[in-house]
Amino acid sequence: MKILCAVLSALLVIATGCIIYLYQGTHNRIALLDMDRIITESAPGKAGQAHLAQVDQRFRKGMDELSATFSNASEEEKQRIFRHAEDTLVNQFSLEERDVSEAIKKVIYEEAEKWRQKNRISVIFPTQFTLAHNDARLDATDDILQAVNQRHITFAELPELKIAPPTATKQPTSSGKNGPATQ
């Protein structure tokens, strides 16, 4: 499976290189875009990282509150509760990361498309797909980064965590040998 993925990745890179080579001599034009740079350097990308940091901080605070709330619980109960809480928070954080990434990429794609149409470019490739290039005129990153920086982006509200206090456990009592148990 790993070999198949490696072969397919290599073929994709080679095909991208061939397309770039073929397009250079024709009336069709191409451009390259450094997605990683735009995601890390743009205002929306930085806002996304700040949002995720706030979510992480909120989740850490929630785990601290959970620890304090269940400090008197048995060790077995604590482990069960913390394992469940951690699994839930990891899943929620993954969803938050996905939503932030999708929102940022949407803005980048919209601005890249506007730039492509304005500059009569046939296609824009991520620089991560190119083997090598030495023509700075192909790189549209600075122009698109400038446009992305003009966009305001909002993310979902920070999640609220509600910690339920432990319930007192009552032991069942028996009313007789075979009688019903009551609580």
C-alpha cells in the first residue's frame, strides 16, 4: 500500500511538472501558489491559529475543572471519567481544526480564483506539487497573500464545557433473600 501511494505521488508530481513545462510555451499561462506560506502568514491563518489556541486553552481549563470536581472519586472512576473526557475533547478539537482549515482554504481559493481571472491565468498549482522551477514570475503567492490579508474571517463560537458534579452512589439494599433491591 505504501509503495502504491509513493508511486501515485511521484506520478502526480511528474504530471504536474509536465503540465507546467507544456504550458510555458503556449498562450495558456500557469501560476504557482505556496499554500503553506499563505496559511501561516495570512491574517485569516493567524486568526485560525489564535482561535484553535483559545479552544485548546478552554479544553485544558475544562480538564482542570473536571479534576477538581472529581478529586474525591475513586481512582478507577477518575480514570474512566478522564479517559472519556479526553476522547471527547480530542474528537471535538479535531472537528474545530477541520472547520478552521476549511474556512481558511475557502478564503484562499476565492482570492486565488479572483486573481486567476484578473490575470488571465489558465491554472494555479500549489508549489508543493512542483519538482523545481526558477521563474519567479510564476509565483502568485505574494499577490494572493495580499488579497487574503484583506479578508476578515470568523469562526464558530468557543465551545462551552459543562462539568456535572459526581452523583452520590447508593448501594442497593435487599428486603429479603429473593426480594427486590431498592435504592
